[in-house]
Amino acid sequence: MSGTPFRASPGLGLFIVCAHAAAGAAAWISISGAAGAAIGLLAMVAGGLAARGRALLLAPDSPSSLAFSAAGELRIVDRIGRNWVPVVHAPRYVSRWLVILPASGPAGRVRRLLVTRDMLPAEPFRRLRIWALWGAAAQLVAN
């Protein structure tokens, strides 16, 4: 099944890094000494790792493409080639710019699938928004 490839989102990556840098700076200012500096540095490293996986899509379990089957089922392919159908949990967040789906992946763990407007072309992003609002409703009721 061919799907629509995800694109990296530099804007989201920059936002994640800046938010973690602000948290790190706040920790460094609030906690004096080496402990504050260490916590601040750890927050900045966590921001870089989060941006790498969520926005730049470079982590092994980052999504690489999505497709909708004829039955309306969402399928995700990750960077290591796993093709899986996410089991969506509540609550979902859908807006004009962002879709966040808490979903069980192939390993059974729940992770949040975060898709911004610049990660997909306009039509697949619109379809994902509609699916997130209405297509997953039956799946939520069944679980």
C-alpha cells in the first residue's frame, strides 16, 4: 500500500528546542550551582532528542508515511519499515494546524502521534483531521 510520506517540520523542531532551552535556563537560574546547570543541560538535551524524533522524524520509530485503506482504516509505516494500524485512544486533539493522536503502536505501548500542517500535503492532512474527528469515533466506542 503506497502512502503519503511525512516531511520534517523545522518550525516544530525549533519550537521544541526553544521550549526546552527556556525550561533549562529556568532550572539553571532557579537552582544554583552544579545541580542547576546539570538539570538545565539535561532539559536542553531532552529538547534536542524530542525534536529529533517528533519534528525532524529521525528516530527509528518515527512515522515515515501514512495511508488510508478503502475501508477508511489509517495505516502508518515507520522508519524501520513496520506497517501498523494505530489503535486511537481518547483524548485526541485536532485543530487547523495540528493533530495529536494517542495511539497504541506495534509494540502495544501508547505514544502520541503528532502531525503538524507542514508535515503532510494539504489533502492528506485534511483527510487525517477528518478521520481523527469522525473516523476514529467507532474505534473509540468499541474499546
